[in-house]
Amino acid sequence: MEIFKGDVLVVGGGGAAIRSAIATKEKYPQAKVFLATKGELGKSGVTAIACSDRMAFHATLEHTEPQGEEAWRYHAEDIYKIGGYVSDEDLAEILAKNGADAFHYLDQLGVPFAKVDGKAHQFVTDGSIYARACYTGPRTAVHIEEALVKRIRELDIQVIEHCMVSELIIKEGKIAGAFALDTRLHEDRPENLKVFHVKNIVFATGGPGKMYKYNVYPMGMGADAHAMVYHAGAELVNMEFIQIGLANTKTKLNFSGSLMRAVPKIINDKGEEFLPKYFAPGTSLEEIYNLVFEKGASWPVSYEHKTHIIDIAIYKEIMSGHKVYFDYSTNPTGFTFSKLSEKNRERYFTEQNKDFGAELRETSPLYRLKEINTPSILWLKEHGVDLEKGDLPEIAPCAQHFQGGIRIREYGNTNISGLFAAGECAGGQHGANRPGGNALLDCQVFGKITGEKAGEQSEKENFVPVNEQEITAYQAQLTSLLENKEGLPAYKVRAELQDIMHQAASIVRTEKGLTEALGKLADLQAKGIVLDGNGLPFLLETKNLFIAAEMVLRAALLRQESRGPHLFFANYEDSTPMGRKDPEWQKYIVIRKGSQGMELDIQEPYHR
């Protein structure tokens, strides 16, 4: 057993976690800071591997239109508005107001942002008329992670790798520490328990994406933080809002932006172009292809964009037993470049990096993609999908970002003293949707804020004792799990849970489907779970996913309207989701553990 005693424990290995640990140490050099990550620092977690068409860091800088000291207010309004008014307005303001400082910090660390005349080049993403998206290219997140890893290694911060924080220690409503396990298979024994005796904990563990059959998350992205804080009495919010977007199932690359604007041929495993059958009778191919183009800028799925019809079509095609592919070698039936609207053609030409001429542009989606985004073709080839050889990337609606999570306030603080959350595992700063690029911004802004506040509180507080009996009791719990022989193997339980969530809580949600899913989830949980070859951490992750999955299902069932990625249908067979109910549903759902189980409370968000 190892015991770590210090001031602040940061849990996670991505952009929010590293920024939080750095912020504590930079402002409070005397603080003893730990960072616990499940994998190897810089090689695990979402930020370290995330790639997309042109990944963005959303920020209002000094030269960002409309300029001026108050320009950040337009950004704040966009966050609040695109979120459907179901988030906390003051948190949106904090994000927007601190964006420039977050950018300049990363810039000073050497993140290679694209620049023109020494200033960050910015482009427009969804939810804004102003260009705020800074970028390095498809690997913007990776470059941010690399810079932060370099900085944290320069500081006296103890990084504990292969470490899964598994249980909080709370005394009289205050953080006293946490228990943790080694994630390596040959080390997952109760006697190898790690005990953190700390004054403050920052969770920055990302979203519980592994509850979905189709997702873009790496291994290890369970619901550990969500389950731990729930059992400890913390609140969670907006858990029904999960961004789900079209992505390649092999590489997990998000097929957004120019990958859609090239207008690929969308087919099933029989070679059929199925999109028209999901549109209203009489819809022209011209309208469908313009929506495919526009899907690049309205990705992921959102009720507020008509392009959600494409997500519904692909989801239902998969649910009918087919696989779906994007074909870049051949034009969709009846497509010509001239069929794109004037506005869409203008958008295309603003992205054009090469000019192969009108004739080749008409030839295939591949030539169009070469004109507007050759790096995406090269990236896919590096990862085993060669579009130039005619490979057909398989596509599915994949979970890619949780909008909700652990309910936070202005310092990333929760309703438990000494417990903070930042990044994707936190909730309240974003509503139903978020502007493209705001996820990376969120990690840096609230990463810094939580780190500094945790350090400040640590200077003022004393340690809460952790006794030997508590340690022995937790070791006994682990031993019981290891010795249990009744139930299904953990891998099978997880696969069944993922199927339940895919069927009921992905693109199409109905009262009937969600109700049945809750029953199936309870039945599956009642069967029990036993250790398999994936080890104890995998088993604990799977148990934690049950908690987060129930949160999603119950919140989605309660919100019987459509908003953002939450598409609620009266019946599965319907082609159109139910409407958005304003103002009566401009509220969020707060989840907590009650005496009788999970409690859901509809509340007014914080308004200025």
C-alpha cells in the first residue's frame, strides 16, 4: 500500500487536468500537488489523441470581431444562446471573458497556432457570426496536450501514472482524500491500494463515453468521477445532452467540416443510396445534397439544424441491420457542383487550398476533398483508410462530448467542500449545444480556475484524518469483488449496457424506448458482474457506467421535448422529432442521490 499526503489531487490526464495541476503549482509553489492518470501522461485520454477536420480552440482575442474590450460579451451570449438557455449564464461569461488569457498562455507555451501577420488566424464555427476559432490543424488538441505535458514536467508536481482513483473519502461533508488502484493487470490487488490524503480534489476525467456502442473515446473513459461524486452527495446536471456526431468507426475521426462539404456518396452495405427515403416525399436531390454540405458546419446532431435528418437517416439505417459508408470515389446520383447553392459554393471556395479546375471538381468527392482538405486524406491513410484506393470509411453516429456532468459554480466548485470539477466531466457551463471549439477552451479556462482555487483553499485548511479502519474496510470491498463468482463477465455486461444505450438514448429517443431501457438496465445490473481478463479497474469502470447511464436515461425521459442533441420522438417510426418547448423547458435537470435512489429536480439555471 502507498500513501500520498499533500494539498491537491488532480484526477485525469487531459487538457483540463494538466492545466489545473499547473495552475496550482504556478500560483502556490509551496503546495504539494499530485496528478493521477489512468494511463501514461501525454498518451492517454481524449486531448492526447483527439483529431478532427480542423480542430478549434474558441476564443475572443484582441483582434477578434467586433473588437473592443467588451467583445467577449458576444461570445458569452453565443454560448448561452446556442446552449438553449439551459446552462448557467455566469459560467458562460467566465468562459468567454477568460478565453484570450487561456489562448495567450498556450501560445507562450509554444502551441503552433496558425497565424497571419503575427496574429492568430480564426474561422467561424457553428453558433457564431464572428470568427473565433483558433487552430493548428487536425491535431490542435494534441498540440495543446504536448505543450502542457512539457510544462508540467518542468514543475515539482508528482505524476502518478496507471492510477485509477476509485473512491472518495469524505468526512463531515468535506474532502479527506481518495482511494486508488493500479490499472496494470498484474498490479490490481487490494494490497496494492493507493491512499491519497489531501485537502482538495479536482476531477478532470472527461465524459463517460464508453456507455455507448459507438463512440470516439479511448479506453479508460468510464464514469468514475460521475459515480463517485453521486455516491458522495454531489449534484449533476444536463446529463441528457450528449453531442453525437458522424464519425469513422475504425479511426474515430469525426467526419465534420470539409469531409461533409466534399459531398460524399452515402451508401449502405448493399450499395444503396438510402438518404432520400428518410426525407419528406418530393424532396429534391438538390436539397438533400445541400444539406449534406451544410452538415459540415452543423455537426454534431442538433434539433435546431435541419441537417439532423441526415443523422436520423443514418441511425435508422444502422438500426435496421445495415452498415453505412461514405464513398469518396463516386459522386452521389445526380450530383453536380452547380447544384450547391450560391452560398455553399462561396463557402467551398473560401476553404479551397488547391484548384484542380471545374472538370475535376465535378469528377468525384475525392477531388473536392483534395481541393479543400488534403491533410484529412493523408491522416486517414496513416490510420488505415486509403480514400485514394477507394476505401469506404464506415460511419456511425458516435458519442463525442457530454455537455453535462458534475454541477459546478464559478470556481469549478461543487456542493461538497474541497471537491472541484473541470472540463468535460463538469456541468452547467454548457447547455444543450456549445460553439465548436468551446470544449478545448473550457478545459483551459476552468482548468486554471479550479487549480488556483484548490491551491488557495489548501493554504487555509487542515487535513481531515483518514484512519486505518476506513482503509481496511475499502480493501475488504475490493476483495469481495475479486472473489465474487456470481454474475456475467464484465466485458459482456459492458457490451449489453452499450447496446441498451445505443438503442434508446442515441439519435432517436422515445418515451417507450427510454422506459424499456431503464428496465433492461435494472435487469442487467441485477444479474451481477464478475471479474474477467480485463482486470479490476475495468470491472469498476463498468459498474460506474451503470450510474451514469441511468442518469442519462432518466433525464432524457423527463425532458419530453427536443433541444440540441436531445431528439425526442412521439414514436420511433416518426420522421420528425417533437418540438422545442420554450419557455417552459428553459430549465435544467439536476440529479442527486436521495434516500430512495436517484432523484431528479427541474430547476431554473442561473440568470444575470
